[in-house]
Amino acid sequence: MSQWLQNERKILEMLNKNTSSPLKRLMAPKKKLTIAAEFLEKLHLSPEELEQFDAEMMAEPLVYIYNGKNGESSIYITEHYLRASFTYRNEFDYGIFRLSDIAKTYCAQSKNPSIIKPKGRFYDVYFFDANGKRMGGVSFTKEEDLKTFNAAMETYSPTTRLNVPAEEVKIK
């Protein structure tokens, strides 16, 4: 198992235990990182690659995009990997992708669904492998973050085709 994932689970567990109020602990996001573990398993990393992965995840990322209201959707790009944090159904987790596995991206824009005074747009970037299968994706609320992301992908994953036309992808 990944040393980085074990460390992340311990840190998040301690943060949850240190919440003073029992109600806050009950309402706090669960911190199991089950989706991160599933993503890691799908990567089929050799022992050497796992060691490389852990080293890159524990080091400063080459690119960090503070994303989301409280940074809960931040993006980390290392030499070989992309890690995107998110909260889904009150559970904090990570999506983890090998940069070389992302063959193309597609960006869809939508209006911010805020009920009161909707502002701005969402930029949903979907990742596809070489077979055209959707691998996951990331979302941005600021166009400047999308531009930073695209520039980082051009630099650290030059073989990835960015922002392909809708006709080239099947989103399910």
C-alpha cells in the first residue's frame, strides 16, 4: 500500500478526532480515502513506481491550483501524476491520475447553479484515455485556474490533446 495514502489517512483521522464538538465531528466529512485507494489500485503500480508515486505525493507539487470555496477541490500536478481533491457525499477524497494515461481532455462550460444571484461559470474538464474511455476529471470556478491547468498540462503532459471538440468524446 502507498505510504502517502497511509499518512493521509492518519492525518485526516487526527483532524477529525481533534474537532471539539461532537456535533461538528458528526457533521465533518468522513475521511476514509476509499476512492483514492481505488484510483491507486487501477494504476497497477510496480514496487518501483509506487516508491516514485509516494515520493512525488509527499514532495511539493510542480503545480498547485487552489480550487473550490475552501480549497477542497485543489489540483496537484507532479512530474508523473495529477491529484485532485474533492468532497462527495460529505466524504473528502482524491482522484489520482497518471499524466501519461490522459490522452485527451474535453472542457464543458455551464452556469454556476447557485440559487441566489448566480455568478460566473463552471469549467468541467473531463479526462479520456487512449481508447476514448472517460477516466474522471476536474472542475474549476475561475477561468484563470482553467488556463493555469491547461498551461501545466502543456508543460508536464505534452502528449495530452487538450480541449478536444465535443464530437471526439462520449460523456456518460
